[in-house]
Amino acid sequence: MGETSNIQWTDATFNPWIGCTKIDDQCDNCYAAAGNNLRKWNGGTWGPGAPRHVTSESNWLLPYKWDAEAREKGIRIKVFSASLADIFDAEAPTWPWGRRVRLGYPMNPGDKYCIPPQSENTRDVFFKSIVAQTANIDWIVLTKRYERAEAYFSGLPRFHPHRRIWLLFSAGTQERAERAIEILSRIQVAVTGISAEPLLERIDISTQLARPGRPDWVITGGESGPRARPLNLAWTRALRDQCQQAGVAYFFKQGGAKPFGFEWPAGTRFRFEEAARFANLRDRKGGDLTELPADLRVRMFPGERWS
């Protein structure tokens, strides 16, 4: 929930709560649901009506620590929220009554903590008490609930720190990618992007990337785990080329457990056993770029330019 993250496009991960509901085929092999079955974070249940477990007070204090450290170093850091939930879940939990939070609400002078109003949604507590008070953090919010995200951001007051939000829509199919980009074009945040992970089919968004309001970032990747669906690397190459042509930052996260379609640039020389090794990667998530052809090793962040 913690200090660092194995996710290549963020510095740390923070979970305000744990629990969610699967809403489409991209959720079929949800790692959070699988982890909950094993670790029983919220009692082992998942889905509609299942508990959403608000994480500990000590966990909620971590972002302030990260923010202070970043300020002292004169840097900005990226924090992903939430890897074990969806911020825009319709069943986002109510903040536990009587539980304190730090800053972000009207308080008496000198108070360090306060108690949010009764029946306050934990999503609102997160935005008001953490996002609003961590000026050195860029918050990456990834959701599959596009319309709920649009409704939330369109209703924010002017003072809301939405300019520190990097909003990503999960979109691993053509239909979802087109709808994601359309809705993202209407939302005013610091960065918008689509996460095509898992990438489930070939996607052509070249037309959308050429329009005003296009996303700033496209992330691609394959699934990991024993039930992972295959990833055709030709699909990732196609998205990479579309992003390069449009000047949009592109990030290849991982090949997943079942990548296929390895293609090497003309003239590449390798031994037979090397070719066999690349067909059976040591990194079972396919995230070690040294195991992949050089043309796939592209990891850009918003604002970076293609060379």
C-alpha cells in the first residue's frame, strides 16, 4: 500500500481503501481481486455489496511524509492512487465516523487533525485532505469509470487542486479507447492519458490523437499471472507508431506473461538459443526491457519529446 511501487510509471502507490467491482472484460483477471482472495484485506470478498476497507491512519499519513521529502529535495514525485480500488467506484466507502484526518478541513487554529463531517465519502476525504495538501506530488488516478470521473471533475470548485491530477482511463479495446479519449477531452486536469493495459486487441486511435483535446500519454502492456491473455507485440508497435506520429508520450510497461509476435529489425543477428530465450522470458511479467527487442523499449512521460 506503501512506500515504493513496482509499477514502472509511478514512484509510489497509495490506497485510500481496498475493494472494487469488476465492470468489463478488462477486469477478468484483476490482480487486486486475486490478492484479496489470498490476503483477505477486506475479509476476502469482492464486488457489488462487498466491504470497501478504508486503510489505516498510519497509511493515510504517508503522502504527507512523501510530500515533505520531495519538498526538501526540490523535486516532484508521482503517486498512483489506487492500485487496489477505483477512486470513482460507485460504492466508494463512507469515511469511518470519528476517524481523524490531517489538514484539509476547517479546523481550530493550531489543530493538526480534524474529523470529517458525518457520512463524508472517503473519495472526497482523499481529495480534500491529501491531494489538496501535497503540493509536491502529482497524483495519478486510473479509472474504468469514465462518466463518473467526468461528473466529479466538472463539479469541482475553482480552488480544487485538480491541476495536480494525472487522470488515466483504462482502455484496452478499440471501443473503449475511442470513448475514453472523447470523455478525457472534456476534463481539465494536469495530464490526461489512456492505459491500454491489458491491451486486448489492435487499436487505431490515430484520428483521435490528431484532434484538439487529445490525451497527453498512452501506456500499453500485457497481463501477468497464470490466466493472462496473450499480447501481440504488433499491437503495441502500432500504438507506439501512432503516438510518435502525433507527438504523444508513449510508455511500454510490460509484455505480460504471454507476449508473441517478436519481430527484430532487419540485420539483427542472434543465436538460436537467444531467440528461444526471448520466446520464454525470465521476467514472468515481461517488464524487463533488456529481454525485449530494442524498438519496444520506449518509456516516455508526459512532456517528453520524441527524438
